[in-house]
Amino acid sequence: MFASVIGLGSMGRGIAKTLLNAGWTIRGFDLNAKALADFQACGGISCPNVASAVEGQSVVISVVVNADQTEDLLFGSGFVASSMARGGLFISCATMAPARAEALAAKVEAAGLLYLDAPISGGAARAAAGELTIMASGTPEAFDAAAPVLEAIAAKVFRLGDAAGRAAAMKMVNQLLAGVHIAAASEAMVLAARLGLDLQAVYDVITSSAGNSWMFENRMPHVIDGDYSPLSSVEIFVKDLGIINDMSRALRFPSPIAAAALQMYLAASGTGLGGEDDSAVAKVYAGLAGVALPGAKA
């Protein structure tokens, strides 16, 4: 079986490796040379540009950041829509506003291709293990074509409707919770530091108590270790909570908690932390409170 993966960051790399391990032949492209070299070392076919990666392919999986990048791949500099095999399937994993997913699906289908709106969740470890959660919506034909891919890379696939945009909407609900939970976990951890508590003890207690969340459990080890190497960056939540803020305004829907969390990510980005792991929002709280976190320079 053959496919292409465009975007070999932490999630795309996991998807590509999972498919390779399942016996697929995978072409891939990423702007990051190191990511491309790692992909090739795992048995993938690295390509010098997007067009060569997708030329004649019947399945293309896009794991880029946002709607603008997805549209550029398809109809701009990537030439994906014109390079793929006619009748092929484009699986879009980017987080975006529902209206953008609907519009992209319409253009892709007009070009003679199938489009599956398929945002992903689960983190880099689950991506590498083939245990992602996938929120998906699209035509029955798109689901039929995607079935072998979804079976290989996902532990759970939620089929959310026959129209693109439904999955994107669900992902925004997830991202509201994820962004708020990371900010809340960071706030709690820095409060604990201000109170003089041992952070490892805080982690052990909270992960066994009612206040735990998946994000607390997954992200707060980064704070304890003082290691903010990005698995999902601050800028991701600047983007996603920004989309939620825009959607809420258009819907006349109040989202004050998400809006407050967005301000913390904006503060982190504005102080130069945008490329660090999203748990680096804890550094903003620490700066405001005059608290030294592990790994902080004097």
C-alpha cells in the first residue's frame, strides 16, 4: 500500500512511522531537514518537495499546522490537487475553523478528489504507537478510501458526519479544553512552587487525585524537569484559542475562560517562548509571581 505524508513533525512523524511499520510504502516531505532525514532513516522515501512526494499518489495525509498551510499545499506552492491521482484521497489533519474545512473540501472535490476532515489528538507518543484518536467527517466514499489508513494509525475513530467541517468543529471543542487545562495546570504548579511545595510531590498527589487532567499528567513533567523542548508549541494554542475566540465572537457565544487562557499564551509568545513546549506558559506565571522554576537561569 502506498501513501504520502506531508508534515513530519511530532505527529506526522508518528503517523508515517506507524504506516511504515505496517508495511506501507510512504513518501514524505517536511521543510525541516532533520525531520526528513529521520523519516528516511526509518525506511521512508524522502522527497525534495511536496509535488514530488504526492505525484500520482492515491492517498495523501496532510499533517501541517493550519488552514492556510493546507490550502497552499493543495492549490498553491504544493501543487497537491493537480499532482495526485484523479479520484485520490486527501486526508487533512490540521486544526482549523469549520468554515475553512468546508471550503477546502468543496474545492478539493471540485478538483476530482476525495477529502476527509480528520483532526487528530493523542500526542506524539500515541501517534508513534498507532493509537491516535481521530475525529473525522466526510463523504462515505472518503471514509471507504481512508479505512486502511485509519485502521493503521488510530485506536479510536469517531465518525462525525458526511460533511467536512463537523470534525473540525469537534476538534475546536477539544482544543478549548486542552488549552485551558494546560494553562490551569501551569497556574497550579507555579502556585505550588510559590507555596514552597516539592513539585514532584505535587505531581504525584495530583495525578492520583480529583484535580488531575490528561494535560496536567502529560505536560507538568516538562515543568518539573525544566525541559521545554516542543512537542506541541505555545504558538499552537495562540492559533487554536485564537480561532475559538473568533468563532465565539461570530456566534455571540461567551468563552471567558478560553479568552483568559489565550492571553497567557499570547504573553508567552510575546516574551519569546512561542517555539517552546506549550507548558512554557508556566514561565509566564512564574515571572509574574517571582518564582524560580526548575532549570531557570539565575
